[in-house]
Amino acid sequence: MLHLQSTTSDRWLQQVDSALPDILIDHAHCEKKAAGTALNLIFAYVEDVELCREMTLIVNEELEHFHMVLKLLEKRGIRFRRLKPSSYGRRLNDLVRTGEPHRAVDRLLVAGLIEARSCERFHVLAEYVNDPELAEFYHSLFESEARHHTTYTRLARHFANDEEVMARLDGGRNTGAGRRFCPDA
């Protein structure tokens, strides 16, 4: 369903206990970036009315999540601050092909893969953390992240047929789709 080629490593999960404040701060930044990505897609593909409607919903939901995480940080006495950005999103975006409609397909699929990874990690965190409030919080976000992944994948089909989209999403092997997406982070 999520089209991830790997699962979150145990190494990442082992960092949760010692770096929970940073994980929460990073989560806030990720929600903000997700809203920005959806907004950028509205500007890029303004002629696609369905895409614009769906992106508007995602922008609003991501900003709501951003505010939820900020509230959680405040409640826990954790100051929201800049963090060195992860290279994960940049590495995926480096694989976006140039020229339309390939660029549109890849931009939507990259956004979808990032949502899929968030979905998977929220599930792992909900099961792992020994904090009922955080476990419930991450569990509550799981469904929306999965829905966003599905929306991005569905909208990529506005720019290419199903076979092309799925081949690209599942790795681009033997399809002429170029380098593989590697959603490992």
C-alpha cells in the first residue's frame, strides 16, 4: 500500500528515547514542509482543478498538524527551533525528472513517498513510545498520512497512465523511468 522499498531501521528507532525533543521539533518542521509542498503544487499545476482542491485540503491539514505539534512542544517545555535539515527530501527531489509531464509525476510521487514514510514512522512510534499521550498522537496522524500518500499517487495519474505511475513508484526498473526512488531515511 505505501510503496516503500524498506522499513524504518532499528537504528532510527533506538534514537527515539535519547532524541525525542529533536524528533518532535523535526516533526513540526516536516508538517510545515509538507504544507509548503502541497502549496507549491497548486502554483505549479493551477490548471488541474482537482489537484488544486486536493492540495488545498492537504495544506490545511498539514498546517493543522504543524500547530498540533507546536502545542505539544509548548506543553512539554521544548523550544521550537531550527534544525539542520535531513537530506532525505533533497535526495528524493534530486530524482525528479525534468520536463513535463514526467516532472509532475515525480513531484507528486516524491510527496507521496514522504507521506508514506511518515505514515510508517508514526505507526512505529505509536507502538514504541512509552508515553500514552504521544502514542495516541502518532496513532491519530497515521490515517491522514496514508490518505495523503494515496491522494498524491492518484493525482500522479493525471499526468501519466497507471502503468507508468506504478512502475515509477515501484522503482523505475526496466521502464525507462530513470533512476529509482530510494525512500530510505
